[in-house]
Amino acid sequence: MANTLVISRRVDEMLLRHIAFLSRVNLPVAKKFRNDYAVILRRLAENPFQFPVETDLNLPEEAYRKALFARRYKAVFLVEKTTVYLDAVIDCRQEFDDEMERHS
């Protein structure tokens, strides 16, 4: 059974910024982002529990989950019964850069 997927207006705005940026830099990468995002949406609707719990300290403990896609983006969402609320799509390049610096 598929879940209902609710995408916040803020996510729409985030996606427009991400796609606009990627389109200016590299059109094939922008198309890959779009395709990977579509796959994540389908997977969220099919089974959101396949993704791990988000451990961000600024979010309520074990309330949100995360789905990584397109190598450096994170979809942050909440599941309530059969509804998945997609609340953010985050460009994680800074997080990855910070993590690499800590381990170098």
C-alpha cells in the first residue's frame, strides 16, 4: 500500500534554488538531481521506514527520518500513520566538507 506524500511549500522553494544553481553549473547534473529526486519520492511513498532516523540535534529525537540522494542531498521527512511529510531538502556539501576536514 502506498503512503500519501505531502511536500511542503518550503521544499518546493528549496528545489527551485537547487535546480537553478545546478542548471547554471552543469545541466546533466541538474537532470540527474531531478531524476534521483523522483526516485526518492517514489521510495518514500512505497516505504518511508527503509530510511534511517535523522540524528540532527535540532530536531525532536527519533521523529524525523532522512533519505540521501544525488550524492550530496538529504530529504528530511516525518511519518505519521500512512502520510509522509517531506519538510526539507538540504544540500549537504558543507556537512561532507566538515566531516572530511575532521578526518584528515
